[in-house]
Amino acid sequence: MTKRLQAFKRKMLADRDVRASRDALGDEFNLARELIAARVRAGLTQVEVAERMGTTQSVVARLESGAQMPSVKTLLKFAKATRSRPIIKLLAA
């Protein structure tokens, strides 16, 4: 990360409302990182994952953006497409 980007991030996270919004979306962003990591490990593009899932590249891009939480059915399709094994855990907070 560049120094300018780091400085901007620090400035933005100094704002309580921005920090709260980021924290509220933490689970979505963590899931998005996992989806991207699975696709990269499989050596696939978004188009290839979409074809294997029977959907479009834009759907895969939205899943990887963290903008919305996918259904379990969609997660299972993504896992199969990326030759991954999904593990769902509920941990104490």
C-alpha cells in the first residue's frame, strides 16, 4: 500500500462513522477475501468461475466485492466451481 493510500486510510478511519460502517461490513469483506482467495488458488478467472456456476462474470464480481451476502446455495456452487471445500463455523463472539 502506498504511503498516500495509508495516510488516506488513517484519516478516514479516524472518523467514528466511517469506522463504524467498516466494522459493520467486516463479515462481508472477510467472506469476499475468502472467495477471491479460493478463485486465485484454483487459477481461475471470474469468467471461468461464472461458467462453472452457470451464471455471469458480473455475478461473480458482485460476490467478490463483498457488497452483499450470498446464500449458502451460492457459496456451495462457488466452492464447487473453485474445487474448494466450504467450512462454516459459528464462533463465540
